[in-house]
Amino acid sequence: MKTSPFPEPPRAAPDAEPVLPFVLTAPDPGTAATSFLATSRDRVRQQLREHGAVLLRGFDVGGVDGFDRVVRSVSGPPLSYAERSSPRSTIKGQVYTSTDYPPGEEIFLHNENSYQANWPLTLFFYCITPPATLGATPLADTRQVLRSIDPTVLDEFARRGWTVVRNFSDGLGVPWQQAFNTDKHAQVEAYCAGNGVEVEWVGRNGLRTTGRRQAIHRHPVTGEAVWFNHLTFFHVTTLAEEMCAGLREMFDEVDLPTNTYYGDGARVPDEVVAHLRDCYRAAQRRFDWQRDDVLLVDNMLAAHGREPFTGPRRIAVAMAEPFSNA
């Protein structure tokens, strides 16, 4: 895996960037989260748009049902998980587990559904059981990430956009039936046609999809420019080094389970992707989960990930406030 020839992105002084996450502690132990939000919703949403994430700590959430009420009180009904890229389990209704990857694996920083034509503006995480060690949900301000990208690299993506190619096959990754919540070819084709995704059926039951997207977006509320895409997350070099090497040995590039390119289909040099990873790392902030923590994330202002962990970590996730790039 190549390293980046670009200068290391500057790490901002702690007081030079918005606090991430902004922490709101219960005024009294055991204060009901929904009671607090009944009078403080506007304040919470203001802090969310300024900082990119708000952590509610020390509140009585009321379990998964109470977490669902928190989501509804801040953002309205939670959304279903469509065009999936990672395995999740439903806890109840539209409340899901966080990504069901092995605990020893890192999940790199990303913005939920930023490879799609539509995405949730607000994410909610609820700590049911904290991990024994590590297991944080690190955050990175996408405004800071954007500012730290080398201007020549940024200009290329501003002009050309980016492309994601996904190959769905039996036994490797999320099957297309689960990703699209259907086993009907026609329904997959209709969904993709309506969401700017090209479809190619491969072999007996394989599927290749291609989506071309913008790399830089404007936040619909604040108007700020943000680095909002899955380009780094989906690039094969962001996997563990031995896994990346193994996949490149097993597959022709066109058949890799997931990979990313410039918007015109040209390869993105490995060193450019390494530079983008460095920019995310430089902006990364972390905190340790405590039981009953609720984390609100502005999905366009803050990327999120997951540290490896030990212990029985259980984090519930919900998504709300659908936004269409159309």
C-alpha cells in the first residue's frame, strides 16, 4: 500500500475548531432525555449545525423505545436503511445495530450514504452497552477535512467528481438482495434508474453497479462547503494492507467487490487516497462511550467511524431527515 507524497495535513489547535462533539450534560441526574428536548430542541439543533455533533450525557433515555422517541423529538420519524453497504441488524422498527463487523476491525471515517443520491441529514447513536476497551465512534469535521486537502487534489475532484463501482456476488460482502431489500431484478433496476446508478447483471446471479457523484457539496442549512463522499472509504487501499493485497491478487480491478475512481472512470492514484486518509486522520476526534450516551451527528458536517474494541459493545443507530441531492 503506497504512502502519500503530500505534506502531512496540519492538525488544528484544539481551540481553533468547533468542539467535536459538543457535550450537553443532564442538568440533574436522571433527567428524562425527551423532557429536556421538549424545551431545548432548538438549542440542540443549533449546536449540531455549529459543531457537527452533540453528545447528550447523563440523561435517562428509556431504552430503545426511549431512543426512538428522542429521534422523533429532534428530527421526526427515523428512516429505513436502503442501498446498504454494510451488514446491520434491526433492533426494533427503524432502529438498527451499528455495523456488524468483527470487533478487531477498524471502520474508517465516512458519511452515511454519501455514495447515494439521497442521504439522511442527521444520525443518532445510542450506547446500550459500552465496550470494555476502545470502541469509540471517532468524528471528523468535513469542513476541516476539505480545507486540509492539497489544492491540486481538491481541484481534480471538484472538476471530475468520483465514481463508485460495487460488485455483488455470493459469499463476499452484502448480497444485492439485502442491499436493495428485494430479490427482484426489475425492482433493483427501477431503484437504480431513479437514483443515478448504472446496473449490469454479471454471470448467473451477480450484479455490478456504478454510481457517479460529486465529491464536494454545500450544506443545505449552513451553506458551507463540505468534503462529502465515500471515495476514501470504498477505495480498496483503505482496507487492511493484507486484505487489499489479497483482493488485488484474486480479482481483476473491474471485479473488485468495491472500488472508487474519478468521475470519468479513471484510476485514482493510491498515493492520492493515502493523502485523503491523512486528512481525515488529522481532523479526527474521539470520546469514550458511557452507558445511555446519545450522540447526534450532522451527517454532512461530520464523518464518523469505529475503533476496534474488546467487550460486548452494543450501539444502536437511527437515521433521520432525508435529503435529496436533486
